[in-house]
Amino acid sequence: MGFVLSNSGANLQKIFVVSVCATFILSSIAQLLPEYEVQVLQRIFSGLQFNYRVNISRSSCVEASAGLNRTFVADRIYSSVVCNCSFINNTTVSVCHVTSIQMQRLNLAGTLPLEFANLSHLQEIDLSRNYLNGSIPSAFGQLPLVKLALRGNRISGTIPAEIGDITTLKELVLEDNLLQGNLPTNLGSLINLERLLLTANNFNGTIPVTFGNLRNLTDFRVDGNKISGQIPDFIGNWTNIRRL
Ligand SMILES: *[C@@H]1O[C@H](CO)[C@@H](O)[C@H](O)[C@H]1NC(C)=O
Ligand SMILES: *[C@@H]1O[C@H](CO)[C@@H](O)[C@H](O)[C@H]1NC(C)=O
Ligand SMILES: *[C@@H]1O[C@H](CO)[C@@H](O)[C@H](O)[C@H]1NC(C)=O
Ligand SMILES: *[C@@H]1O[C@H](CO)[C@@H](O)[C@H](O)[C@H]1NC(C)=O
Ligand SMILES: *[C@@H]1O[C@H](CO)[C@@H](O)[C@H](O)[C@H]1NC(C)=O
Ligand SMILES: *[C@@H]1O[C@H](CO)[C@@H](O)[C@H](O)[C@H]1NC(C)=O
Ligand SMILES: *[C@@H]1O[C@H](CO)[C@@H](O)[C@H](O)[C@H]1NC(C)=O
Ligand SMILES: *[C@@H]1O[C@H](CO)[C@@H](O)[C@H](O)[C@H]1NC(C)=O
Ligand SMILES: *[C@@H]1O[C@H](CO)[C@@H](O)[C@H](O)[C@H]1NC(C)=O
Ligand SMILES: *[C@@H]1O[C@H](CO)[C@@H](O)[C@H](O)[C@H]1NC(C)=O
């Protein structure tokens, strides 16, 4: 820095121009998705039976024409794919990763795609109000999810115990599906969970005692199931609860 300041104003200007150009070149070659994530996204979109043209390529994160973000008819019917392009590749070039996929009320059908589990930076999946069937893949347990919302679909089977491994999870919204069986005790490991909405499925058994660990819960709903037993004592530990 001392060297630059001791130079003439003209030189200083040159240095400034050069560094602006370098920044510009760096950001124009960056902002790309890895080819692997392009392929995974293509499989997800075809698996979801999304009936609108999407052009997924390595530059889809920055090109509005890719068709990844759309609002149809009303605000509540939309598709949104969000990337974070601030990850640094080991060559100091920044790269993009898909961090959020939300597609609500789009008449999506078929089986919930397993390929979501291949998007290793995915923090948000919201496919609420569609016609998706199949079960929740246990491989979702390896994702760094903050939100998993599948409200109002035809998802069946049990909640995989592996969902309890997603300790980043704040929202687990599975209302209005065909899920069944016992609530996994492992869900008690989701210590950051704020919303656990399980209404209108076929869950049975009792509420696991481990749920007493879910101290950050603000919303818990489990009505419209075949859950038996009494309201457990541990809800006294849910000091943040607003809605039960
Ligand atoms: C990251 O860097 C490697 C080389 O180290 C390169 O092959 C790869 O394409 C880069 N990824 C992205 C998304 O730019
Ligand atoms: C997704 O991951 C699974 C297992 O980790 C792998 O077998 C599969 O090939 C991957 N899918 C794609 C599209 O790469
Ligand atoms: C899609 O929308 C998100 C915000 O919801 C935005 O961050 C992103 O840049 C948009 N992508 C494109 C390709 O327009
Ligand atoms: C996909 O790309 C083609 C040609 O580049 C373009 O005509 C078309 O409008 C794009 N589709 C969407 C959904 O943006
Ligand atoms: C994007 O990723 C970078 C690198 O991991 C992180 O520092 C940053 O907080 C992320 N941005 C957002 C909006 O999540
Ligand atoms: C870094 O990039 C090189 C290619 O330039 C690749 O062989 C290596 O696997 C990369 N390492 C990591 C940790 O991504
Ligand atoms: C899921 O729905 C598709 C049609 O959308 C159907 O072909 C398939 O049999 C269904 N699978 C299950 C397990 O219900
Ligand atoms: C809960 O439902 C499953 C299948 O839906 C059944 O196998 C199991 O016996 C039921 N358990 C209880 C305690 O009702
Ligand atoms: C719970 O919420 C508080 C306040 O929002 C936050 O600081 C904390 O990290 C959350 N998680 C746990 C496990 O307490
Ligand atoms: C509630 O929290 C207290 C204090 O941490 C603990 O001793 C007690 O076992 C908890 N109760 C239940 C039912 O989890």
C-alpha cells in the first residue's frame, strides 16, 4: 500500500483500472453451476412432471430465461430455484450451488424424486399442494435442510428415522398426506425445530418422549391422526410454543 501511495496519480489510476478489470473477468467466468448439479436438476424437473419448458444449463442460476423462477396466475402458484454463487472452488473461482427449490400448487405428479438428495447444498424443499406420491427417501437425511415442506400431497409410508439426522431443520411440514406408522423417536434430535406440522395423516402410536427435547418449537400440530395416549408432561418444556 505504501508503495502505491508514493507513486503518481496516473499510476494509481492504472492500478485501479487493472484491478476493476480483474474483478470483472473473475465474476463473468464464475456464477456457474457444476455440470453434475445441472444433470441432477434436469432429472428432478422431469421426475416432478413439471409441464413448462425449462432450459437448465450451467448458467441457469443467473439467466432469467432458464425458466426456473416463475409465478403463475397468483402469488401462491410458483416455481423458484435459488442458488448461492458465493462458494469458492479450490481454484479460487466462485461456483454456484442450488440451495432452495420451491414449487407450489403446480399439479406436479409422480413419485417424489430421490435425486433431491444429490444436491448437497440444498437447504429448502417446498413442494406443497401438488399430487406427488411415493415415500420420503431416507437419503434426504444427508441434506443440510432448514425446511422440508410437502404439505398436501399423496406421500405415503413412514417418516424415515434418518430425518432425525437433519439437525439444521427448523420446519418439517408434512400435513395432509398419507403417511403412517409411529413417529420416529429420532425426531427428538431436531433441536432447532420450530414448526412440526403432521396434521391429517395416518400416524399412530404415541408421541415419543424424546420430543421433550424440542425446546425451540413454536408450532406443533398432530391432530387428524390415530395418535393415542395423553398429552405428555414434557410439553411443559416447550416454553416457546404458540400453537398446539
Ligand atoms: C471447479 O474447479 C475445477 C478445477 O479445479 C473445474 O474442473 C470445475 O469445473 C470448477 N467448477 C465450477 C462449477 O466452475
Ligand atoms: C445421486 O446419488 C446416488 C447415490 O449417492 C448415485 O447413485 C446417483 O448416480 C446420483 N445421481 C446422479 C444424477 O448423479
Ligand atoms: C430466482 O429468484 C431468486 C429469489 O427468489 C433469485 O435470488 C434468483 O437470482 C432468481 N434466479 C433467476 C435465474 O432469475
Ligand atoms: C429456452 O431456450 C430457447 C432457445 O434458447 C428459447 O426460445 C425458450 O424461450 C427458452 N425457454 C424458456 C422457458 O425460457
Ligand atoms: C453463500 O455461501 C457462502 C459460502 O458458503 C456463505 O458464506 C454465505 O453466507 C451464503 N449466502 C447465503 C445467502 O446463504
Ligand atoms: C481441486 O481441483 C483439481 C483440478 O484442478 C482436482 O483434481 C481436485 O480434485 C480438486 N480438489 C478438491 C478438493 O475439490
Ligand atoms: C404415483 O402417481 C403416478 C401418476 O402420477 C402413478 O403412475 C403411480 O403408479 C403412482 N405411484 C404410487 C406408488 O402410487
Ligand atoms: C400402526 O400402523 C401400522 C401400519 O399402518 C401397524 O402395522 C401398527 O400395528 C400400528 N400400530 C399401532 C400401535 O396401532
Ligand atoms: C433455539 O432458538 C434460539 C433463539 O432463537 C437459538 O439461539 C438457538 O440456537 C436455537 N437452537 C437451540 C438448539 O437452542
Ligand atoms: C424438562 O426439562 C427438565 C430440565 O431440563 C428435565 O429435567 C426434564 O426431564 C424435562 N422433562 C421432560 C418430560 O422431558
